[in-house]
Amino acid sequence: MWRLKSKRVISIAIFGWALAIFILCSLPGDEIPNPNWQIPYLDKIVHFGMFFLLAILISLISIWNTSLKFWKLLFIVVLTALGYGGFI
């Protein structure tokens, strides 16, 4: 029972986070407030973090639903996140 609720919560989190990524990546650059931080390549770091979290969430749900080896699962999850980023 606990595992079923966990799967449901993680599935909702995946779809919610994917929607948040889509909305944030669809915003024009001039509408995003500039924090005036002097961190080089901050936008790249933020994009990496967003898609990394998406890959972690997909990995959590995939571990329960598959019997694939770790490297195959990692490859599929990374391709999924990259494909979604390319789609956007």
C-alpha cells in the first residue's frame, strides 16, 4: 500500500515538475528578473539543475517499475530528460 502511494506521489511530482520546466523555459528572457549575481554561466547551471531533478524523479519511479540493469536504466533516463529538453 505504501509503495502504491509513493508511486502516485512521485508520478504527480514528475508531471508537475515537467510542467514547471516547460513554463519556465517558455518564458521570454526579458521577463525573468535579473538577480544581479556575478556567477558565470548561471543560466546553464539552472537548466542543468532543473533537468537533473527531472532525471532523479524519473529514476525513482523507474526503479520500482523495471528490472533493467543500472546502466541501461541510467541511459534511458538521461535520454528521456535530454529528449524532453530538446522538445522544449
